[in-house]
Amino acid sequence: MSDSKFRKPVRKAVFPVAGLGTRFLPATKAIPKELLPVVDRPLIQYAVDEAREAGIEEFVFVTGRGKTAIVEHFDTAYELEATMNGRGKSLAPLDPTRIEPGNLVTVRQQVPMGLGHAVWCARAVTGDEPFAIFLPDELMYGSPGCMAQMVEAYNEVGGNLVSVLEVPMEDVSSYGVIDPGECKGNLTEVRGLVEKPKVAEAPSNKIVSGRYILQPEVMGLLASQGKGAGGEIQLTDSMAKLIGQQPFHAVTFNGRRFDCGSKVGFVEATLALALDREDMGAEVREMARKMLG
């Protein structure tokens, strides 16, 4: 089933960024959670950088009210740049924030009806092409990046892919889990998807982890899909219907995942990335040693 029909290049990515970030209040009262910095880059920047590395050319942000600052982050800041230029400062720190005119599109998700609904809101932009999905809350850290690893696999097998990570079996009931088929290296055939299974009933310990490549047919399934768990339109329900109809695989990410949807995960990501930086790692390690000493 690795038909060339399911191998069109992946040029577009959807970023669902309409959430209210209530777990991070009061920090997110006026600032979108996606702009909270992990060291010196906003969370959304890590996802966009990962997308670019994978060859993504068009970025679709599914936003909500009060989220315009995310778009401003990727816009030209004339006053800031003029001031920095005037003072002889390098503009290099702003390079990752530059997106070609016309390559960033925003669509509104007027009501919070779940991830499936957020993705469906981008249908007019993704059209009849396969597309990637990035959940910015999940900071995927590695080289090459998670999506680059997925695109490499996609070029081999086509169809639909999800990124997975292995977790201790006792933790699976917090996640979407794959029912695995044949394994080959970091690729696993997906025979089914189970959302938050009981530990005793989980088909594996491979959890779906915030990165997807999906064929355009998923949009038609989302359009007619009823509400699922939590009264929301679940992406997993529509993805499951593609299994058996189109190639469907999981890529085990060779890297680290940080759950920046939780405060502890956010602190962990900040500490881990700071420790890994050449310009500050040694100082942060010494600081941590003193604090823990």
C-alpha cells in the first residue's frame, strides 16, 4: 500500500495554537502560552524551527481570540530592527522569526471543540495535499529533529505517520497508544489507535507524541465526525478510520520529548536545554550544583 498517490511532498504544517493556557495563569492572561520562553526562544519557535528543518514551506496557525501576538512574533519589527541597526547590534537573533511573506496563514477556531476540530479549521489551506501537524506544547529535542526523521520515513513508505515514544507501561493510560504491527528499525506499522487505555488493556507502550503527517482524506472524515471523548472532536477517531485504507506507520523518535503543557515539564525543558547550551551549560550546571548542594 505504499502507492505513489500517498507520497506527495509534505510542504504544509498546521499548528493548533488556539488554547487558553489556563494551567499557566496568571502568566498566560495577556501572553499566549506558545510565546512563553524556554531559555530565550518561545515555545512556538522550537516547533517552527523543527518544521523548517524538515522542509516545510507553509505554516498554518489555527488561532483564537487574544492570540495575535503569535503572528506578530513572526512579523517584521521595524522599530526594533531600526534601533538595533542604529546601535550596531546584530540582527542574527531575529533570523529564526522571519517567515517569507505569504507563507504564514492564520485561521480562527471560534469555539474550543478539540484537536480534530482545530485541524479541520485549516482544510481550506491544506487543500488536497498531505500536511504535518505540530502540537507546540510538546517540545521534541534532538538532531535531526522529530519531523525531519518522520519526513525521511514518509519518503520511504508514504501515507500517514505519527511520532511515538516508549513510556513505562504504568503510564500509558494518560496517552494515545498504538496497536503495533510489523517493526523495521524506527518504523512500526500501525494496526490501531487507542485513546487513554487501561494499563491491562493497552496494546503497547508506544504513545503518540504530538507530531503527525496525514493525508488530505482525514479532513473529509473530520467534517462528518461526531463528538468523541470529552465532548470534543478527536483527531484520533478520524485517523483510526484511515488505518487499512492507506499506509499508516509510527516513527519512534530518536530524541527527547518535554511536555511543556505542564509546569514541571516546562521547567524540565528549560533546564535540559540550558544545560545543553555551549554558551551557558557550564554556568547553569554550577548554579544547580550550588542550589542542590
